[in-house]
Amino acid sequence: MTDNMTARRMAYAAIIAAMLAILAYSFLLQVHELAIKPSDIAQAGGARFYENFVYNSSSKIPAGCLVFSYDPTLFNIVGKASVQYLYLYNQSFVSRAIAEYKCLVIDYGYWCGTPDNICQQAFSEYKTSPIATATYLPNNFTYGFYRITGYNFS
């Protein structure tokens, strides 16, 4: 083996050792964050409450209804047809949905409690009737499923 090859191997070994040291140091800087309990994360409480509300109360939504939600996948998991909230403001889509589904339901869920959401507009445009509600006490926010019963005309 030549001295040149030995030097090259030693250089590669040094580079690999440096990279491993950097990775280990990065991991050590982050390890304290991995130990945080999910319930201690500020948004987790409300999100978990909402998720449990959906799991425990979605059975109150009549079969054959379409749910408008920021989180349609959550409703699909519990066997409910659901689409993104934004479709509630597409008159052509709503007309087709009225013809195809037994009823239309608004999910006033977790994301409706965040800034700049589009939930409140639904209650200006549509008349509703509550199906199920639950209040998360730490921030006094009420989640709910609301059946659309008609239009509000200005």
C-alpha cells in the first residue's frame, strides 16, 4: 500500500468521523425536545379534544350526509363523507351536493378557532341546526356539527 493511499484513507476516515460528530451533536441539542409530553404542547389539548369529539360524536351525524370540514380525512376515518370547507362557498358544488346527499353538515372544528379562518362566513350564508356540540374549557371554545337547513338571504 502506498503512502498516498494511506493518507487518502485517513482523510476519508477523518471526514466520516467529523460528520458523525456533527450528527451526534445535533441529536444531543434536540433530545430535550423529544422528551416533551404531547399534552404539554400548547395546541395539543384543543386538537386532542376536537379529535375525540369527532370520534365520539360523529355517529350523531345522519348517514348519507356530507360534512364540510378543514379536516375531511378525520371524518373519512369514521365513515362519513367529507370535503374541504372551501367547497361550502362554491354554489355549483353545493347545488350538486344537495341533490346527491341526504343532508349537508358544517364541522365547526379545531381550525375554526384559529385566526383568518373561513368558518364564520358559513353561518352568515346558511341557516343551521346543531347536531352535536362540546366546549373545550381551557379556552372556552365550542366545537360543533351543524346541519344546514337553508340559506340566509340578505
